[in-house]
Amino acid sequence: MAEPELDTERAFLTTARAALARMYQEVEARDVPLIGGEDNDERFTNEANERAKKMRTQALLDLPDVPLFFGRIDYEAGTIEDLDQIYIGRRHVHDGSGVPLVIDWRAPVSVPFYRATRSDRQRVLMRRRYGFSDHAELTGFEDEPLIGTVETDQADAFLRAEIERPRTGPMRDIVATIQPEQDDLVRAALHPSVCVQGAPGTGKTAVGLHRVAYLLYTERERLSRGGVVIVGPNRSFLSYIRKVLPALGEVDVRQIIIEELISRPAAAVDAAEAERVKGDARMAEVLHRALWSYVGTPTEGILYSKGSRRYRVHDYEVVDIVSDLRESTRYAPGRNALAQRIAHVVLVRMEQRAESPDDRVQNAVARSKPVKELIDAVWPRVAPEQVLHRLLSDADFLARVAGDLLTEDERTALLWPKPPRSWKSAKWSFADTVLLDELEDLVERRTGSLGHLVLDEAQDLSAMQLRALGRRCRTGSATVLGDLAQATTAWAAGSWDRVLGHLDKSDAVVAELDRGFRVPAQIIDFAAKLLPQIAPTLGIPSGVRTVADALAIVETDEHSFADELVAACKTALAGEGSVALIAADDQISHLRDALAAAGLEPALLGETEDEMDTTRLVCVPATLAKGLEFDAVVVAEPAQIVAAEPRGLHRLYVILTRAVSRLHIIHAQPLPNPLSR
């Protein structure tokens, strides 16, 4: 490339950064309009205005390590009024007179940057991609002409260079390298919901995050009413992805784990079988039956007195009312409706005697002592905790409501070995809190809905967890991300049809990403040996990159095992980028100590929030590896990873596909059968 042209591009970058700084200062200096008065509406409006200003200023911050633009497209003359050349970046930047300097990648005019091809140019003459240092300094550019002859595929070369750029710290956005099949999903409409079955390295998490940024650009007002929430599998994963959306200019998206969304305290831990059964879809019917079992059959009517007059509602009339209401409404509204229906019968009796009662009389009847006593006897007030406590502590009650749904062994697994004295003193597990959430909705319908819900690693969620999440997004849409081959929980819901059904998003579009951009082909091919056993219905993914010496497998003995691990980590650290040692959870602390004793400085994932920000070498427990990626990965003793849990082969598949460039496997025990063939 010509140095003068590179200097020109650098000068333009300086101009654009100065314009962004001016835009920030203008918003920062702008007074927020305040409405006088002390009533709630006025306070709410003032707080909303303050919040809007804060979000706008945050979105305009110039992040020092994030390039302001990453591409340029040159159009045929006259394609866009006064603009034959546009720069594509992470946010819109304009000069003092409003002329755009950088166009937001989400704008319609930016679409050809991702989708124009030599066979469908969309009036684009050339696409330019920029290279930047880790400190966002412009280091070079690469041009891809869409007319004339071309000797090499510059687009693939740029994609490879960007993916293989050494990484440390949190996940980076992929806005400069979004591929057409990814772009289709990113720019899909808000409704219907979208489900992405993504093989390792296909960028499904990045697609989900960029889709959130796109939807907030196109549907901001609509989504602002309900908000957007991203639910990840664990806090280490959320820490890893936390900087992607701010880099794309979006700072008002909650990123949480499901335990935070359910928001009930959990102090107990379930046995594995109890946890599995509590997550099963059959529990929805068990809870439904348990709650409605509290509604009895009336054996007598009521006698209501008003002055010297008496009005009788016969027992058979009350039976009919209860029968009509039973299970046709939620529990609490049904209880209230029963009182009103009985009161209405009394009002009819009054009218038959030429009286003229009104709504006030009906409400007085509904609140009267005879009616309240009958309702308390027939349709008692119950708390969700009260129902679940009885279900988990009373074997006869559990057998009565679940005998045809759960096996005897499953019912035994559910029962508390030593039940708490009352529901008020019970300590609940997280699986219990999900069941309580279901009961709470059966008692009274949850109101409100998120605008958009993103579920990452959704294949690991139980049916009951999915139902709880669906209740929080009844009228909103969802982006569901995952890989059925990576389902490691015993309570995983199963196929995507089942997942979407439990989420109440059966109309979602299911799309598959099977081209692995981020994992070398040699590694994908090796890990795919597990697929016939763990996910026989899935196709075999393909890798688009090959990397020299991407896969190394070293067999050793117990005596030399630690030395081989240390040597592998030192070799990986001699290169650039991030390095992970992944092992079974019960091994990882011991191995971290071995690395430290050898003079290395490893961090242990899960100890603090910023392990991946502050060190190149991270020791990762197998159960926390999902969704993460590293330049080089050293896997210790695959057999122990497999033996640690019932779905150990699924876990191993996850771990084998965390490397962007190189995977080094050290084992003293034989490799699991599918890998040793």
C-alpha cells in the first residue's frame, strides 16, 4: 500500500475522532430539561431525561482500544447523493455541519459492506478493510475490488488475519468480519424469534450480541419499554463477553445468569437426581395438580342476612360455581371470582324480591362473613412455598398428585430426607426456586414482559427453567443460541423444538451455522469424532481454516505428567495471545499449583471477575469452559474430564473446541474410545 494514502487514512481517523469528541462534549454540556413539581409523574420524567442523557454520553465515549471505523466501500458515482465513498464503523459520527464521516454498521446503507460480492456488487466498486493495533492505531488496509480481475481472495485472507490476531482479555466484537450467513441472522426482524444451532467456532455468541445491537438500532423505542436481557451460563462467561456491546455503542443491556433473573434466594443444594427431576417438564403438571388439590367440593351453601331478610345460596349452586371456575382461571383470581359469583346469586335473589341492589351491595356480600368462611373452607388462600413444602415432605400427597407422572424412584428422589418443620423455615435449592416461580404464576399471572431475551448456551437449560424464562418474555421475542452437542446438564430439555416449546416460542425460526471460522479444521475434525455418540442427529461441522501444528497429542505416564503440562504451557506462552489449561474441576487447583511452582504465573478462572484481563495463562475448570475461547489450549487428561460427570463426553467436546489456533492434549490415561480410533 502507498504510504501517502495510509497517511491520508490516518488523518481522516484523527478528524473522525475529533468529531466524535465534539459530539460527546455537546451532549455532556446540554442541560437536561426538568419539569417543576413533586408528583410522581414529574419525578419519573426528570429521572428518565437524566438517564437518557447519561446513556447518550456513554454511547459517545471514544474507547481508546476500539477502532472508530473498520471498513470503507466505494460506490459507483451517483449511488448515494454526495457520497460515493463511505466509512463503516461501530457508531455514527458526523462533522459540525451534520455531514456523516462514519456510518453505523447497522444502517441499511452499510449492508453492502457485508453482502456485496463480485456476482452481486450492489453498485459497490471496492471494499476496503483496515488493520489496527491493539491500541486502535491504524496500521494498514487491504482493498478488495469487486470489478476487474483479482488474484487472491482478499476477504478470506482478512478474515483469517483478524481471527488469528492474538487475543488477551475479554471477547472482541466481530463487526469487521461478519459473514453473510451470520449477517442474515444479525439483521433478522424482531419477530419471530430466532434460534441458532451453532457448531463450535461458528460465532453464534457473537451473532447473538451483534443482533442485540442491531435490534436496539432498529427497534430502540419498542424495546425500551420492556428492556433487553442477556442470560448466560455463568458469571465467567458474562465477564468474557461484557465489553462487546459497549464497544458497539450499547450500554443499557442487562447481562445476567438465570439465578439472578429468578431472584429468589437459594440456600440448599440438590442431589443430582433430585435436580434432574425438578427440571423435568412433567413437574409443571405435578405443580398444577398440587395447587388445585387445595380446592375442595362444597358440602353446604350460605345464608346471607340483610336486616330482617334472608337470602340462601344452595350447596348445589356453589358446587356448580366452583366447577365452572376450577382450573379455568389462575388460583388467586379464581378465589376472588368465587366470592363475586356467590354474591351475584344473592343479588339475583334480592332483585326477585323487587329490591334494587347495586355493585356496592354485591361487593359487601362478597366480603361478608358467611361468604368468606365458605371460601376459606373450599378455596383456601395458599402460598407457593406452602404447596411446594407439602409436595417435597409428604410422600402420600406427592404420590396422589404425581403417581402417574413420576416413577417411585423419582418421587423418592424429590422427597426431603429430613423435612423442615414448616414452609416458612424451609431452605430452597435453585431448582426449588424455579418450581416456586412456576407456582407463583399458577397462583397469579406474571405481568409485564421483556422486549427481547437472549439465551446463550440454551441447550443446557431445563424445561422448567425455560418455562420461567418464557414467562418473562410473553409478548417479546427471543434469540436462542446453543449447540445440542454441547448439552452437558442432566436436565437438558432436548431438541430445539422442545426448547422453543417450553419457552413458548414455537414459531421461532431455527437456523444452523456449521462453518467453523474460529476453530482450525484439524481441531474440529478431531473433536467431531465424538458427535456420532453424543449428537448423532447433527451434521458434521466444517472448519474454514487450517493452521500449521494446530493439534498435538502427547501420551505420557503419571510420573512425567506434570512436567509435560508445564512444558506445553511454556511452549504456548512463547507465542502470542491467551493460553488456557483446562482440566477436570477436581484437578485444576492442583495443576495451577504445579504451574506456579514451575515459575509460571497462572490465574484460576472463577476466583475473581477479571482473571482473563490480567494474565495470559488461565487455569480453567472444565465446567466453566463453555463459551470461552483462547489462542492456545492445553487439555489435561481427557479421561478424567469424561469420568467426572454423566455427560462427560459432551463436556469434552466443549473443551476440545476452545482453541482458536492450537490445541495440545496431554494424557497418561487412555483417550476416550471415540478419540482413540
